[in-house]
Amino acid sequence: MSATAPAVHLARPHRPVLVTGSLRELTGPRHGLVELPLRLWWNPHRTFDLDQPTMLLWMYENVLREAVRVDELRAHLHGPTLIRVWPQLNLPRGVRAAWEARHPRLRPTKPAPVKTAAATSR
């Protein structure tokens, strides 16, 4: 009897996605200016203003894609904020799949069925 190996999701070619065990351990900043280390963002302008929604999304996308150590995720991401912005993040399929597989709260919810006039007139 052979066990099936768990799927390996890639952030980009040859880079497995890193996922935390719990969203509660993501205790990074929620507001203000954050400077990412050069390893996570190799641009000379590495400061992100988390009070600007587009900058917050941009920083989260980069950290989720580039982190190779759990402490990088913990230091730069905030669990409740990640849950709130998750649907808006532009992520590689592998990153989204890995995080949603580990954290069901991030999975999209199915919209309620639309009631038609015929169904409501019975």
C-alpha cells in the first residue's frame, strides 16, 4: 500500500510555498511604514505604507511569494489583515492553493443561490 505524497505548491519555479501552521502566529504590523529586507524586496525603495490599501496588498503579495523562513511571515504579515485582504491579493496559483489548503478560512465562500421569481411565487 503506497501513501500519496502531499502536493507541493510552488511560489515560483523551484521555490516551494512557505505556509504558517496558524494564522494567529502572524503578528506583523497592521498600520504605518514597514521596510522590507532586501531579501524580500530587492528594490531600492523598500518602504511600504500599510495605511495605503494598494501598498499593503503589494507588500503582502511579495512577502507571501518570497518568504523562505516562517519568521519572515510572522514579522511582516498580520493574520486578521491577511484574512480581510486575501480575496484582493494577486498571487501565483501555487501560493493561493497552499495557503487555502492549510487555512480553510482563506477559501472563497460560495455565494448564496439566487432565488428566481418562479421559485418565490410557489
